[in-house]
Amino acid sequence: MAAKSLDEDESNSASSTRIFADGHDYPISISSNQVFQLLSRPRSRELIRAIANQMSGKEDVSALKIRDLSEEVASERWGVKPYKLSGEERRSAFKSISQVHAQVLHEYGIATYNTAEKTLEPSPDIVALSEMIEMVDAVCA
């Protein structure tokens, strides 16, 4: 089933976006415009997927380490197992995520970024956003 937004108005007000997919209702606490802006960044999409993967099957997810998330993102990006990543590939992903993309998720309220600890505490919106990414990937070539 294709995703559809029930955003009645075109405003940027939060709490207005609801996504329906596979019979599930995924309310998202940011506007549809913010969703599109957030998902327009490939590294942000990769980070959202990595967070959702680490959340999978866990009832209570607190802080996730940026180092672990960046390793998963780099592994996916370069198409190799984590133990085969070069130091430069790891550093590049870590730097990009810790300096840019984790902050973006924090600014949108999708996760809480602790810069001192280098951890992210995800909101439930991560699961909905990850599902949206998966739906789009499934219907696109």
C-alpha cells in the first residue's frame, strides 16, 4: 500500500503528518515538509535505518552510540562487513554523523543527541520514518 499523508493543510505545524502503510497508522510529530527535507539527505536516511535496525526487537531503547551507528552506516554505504571497513571509511561516517546528521535528527525532534557522550536516544518517529524509506525503496528501481 502506498504511503499517503493526511496533512489537511500545507502548514509546517508539527503533529500533522500521519502515514498509513501495510495497515498500520504511523503518526509522526513533524510536518510533511520537514519529513521531505529530512529524508532528502542520503546520510540521514542511512542513519535512520541504522537506528531502526538497532531498535529492532528491543522494547526499551535508550542511548545508542554514534560509533556503532556510524559503523553500520559505513558498512552499508561501502557494501562490506564492518570488520573490513578501513579507518578512513569509519572516520568519514563518524565525522559526518556526529557533526551533522545526529544534530539534524535532534533539531527535528526525531532523536535526542548527547554531544558529550556521542549518543542518540531515538523517538518512536524513527520507526515510522524507516518504514517510509523502506516503502519508497521497494517501489523504486
